[in-house]
Amino acid sequence: MPGMDAVKTLGLFIATALAEIIGCYLPYLWLKQGKSASNLDRTPFQSCAGDET
């Protein structure tokens, strides 16, 4: 169905937009709380794996 492609595209667009907004807002909150910026470059996977380098 041609209409389903538009729905999938719109859904992916909305999901991507939300991820980008959250990805920019969370570091802002982190820095606003006065925490170190050096920890912002860590990926969530490193944090979940317990890699404390």
C-alpha cells in the first residue's frame, strides 16, 4: 500500500526528531547541574557495560 510508506516515513521522522531533541536537552541539563563536561562524550553503551575508564 502506498499510504503505508508515508506513515512509516512520518513515524521515523517523529522518532528521529524526538531523539535529537532529547539528545540535545539531556547534556544541557547535565551541564546546568554543574557536572563535568568531560563525561558527556561517553556513550550509553559504555555506561551500561560498566566501563569506568
